[in-house]
Amino acid sequence: MKASVIIPNLNGAGWLRDSIESIWAQTEQDFELIVIDNGSTDESLEIAHSYCGNPRYHLIENSENTGFSHAVNQGIAMAKGEYMALFNNDAFAEPNWLEELLKTSRYQKPCRIFSACGGAALYRKSILDKIGVFDELFFAYYEDVDLSWRANNFGYKNVYCPTAKCRHICGATTGAVRYN
């Protein structure tokens, strides 16, 4: 399996279904989808449950909000893909988003950046196995910068993929909404 798409969710009833549907609509279909619910009290857990009949779908239910990093780490721990594609519950992927990210993972002339945004990023699982997963001391925010810092220190390169497009309602889960 090429990729595991990991979506952490907390009270995302207003956008979770559209987020998941944008993943199912990908041109690249060699992936599994893992949703981690962090103790939602709205209808989003029911939405997440509605996909449980799909053999490529896995749902992890936490009884409380364990934070972004812990939830993502739970997904990474059960993932079978070569690549981990993190995707926020308030993001919506263009149909070729995953295909373009996977192409970039093989790109030989990197457009190097310091850090990817954990809201819609691809990570090679073998690298996470070497440098560690998300530091759970970062409950939400800056966990992606910390991971990138460690990757850079180990000599890995973070690259930008301008053709992998998605829309993201930044901060919808935490209430600090900005539209990007």
C-alpha cells in the first residue's frame, strides 16, 4: 500500500464528511484512510462511523481529546502505507492531491523548504521510524515544525509540492478560524 491518509477529528461535523469524501475521490486509490476521533461531542463521530463498512477505512475512538500529536501518532502506529499523509478534518483535497504528493516524494530536484504544515503533508514512514513521531508535548500546533526540525537535523529534506492542492479552514477545530 502506497499511503495511509490520517485525519484527526474533534467536533468536525460541519466539514468532516466533505473532507473524507475529498480523500475517497482521489485519482490515486492505493491508500487506506484512518480517522481518529478525539472525544467528539457533536455528530462527527456518527459521520465517521458511517464509513466503517469500507475495508480501507479504520476508525480510532478516543474518549477524550488527547491532542493532535497523540491522535496522529495513533494513526501512524496502525498505518500500513509506505507514506503517511496527514490531513486535517477541515481540509478538502483536489482530486490529484495524493497523486501529486506521491510524485513529489520521488522528485530528484527538490524545492527545499524548512517545514511542511501537518494539516496536509506527506511523511515517509521509514523516516518517522528513525527520527520519531510527533512529540505529544505539543498538544496542538508546532508539532509539525518540531518534526521538521528533527528531520533536518538528521539530514532529511522537506520539499514543497505546488501541484498538490487542497483548501484548509485553518483553526476550525480549535475555533481560531482563518480561510486559506
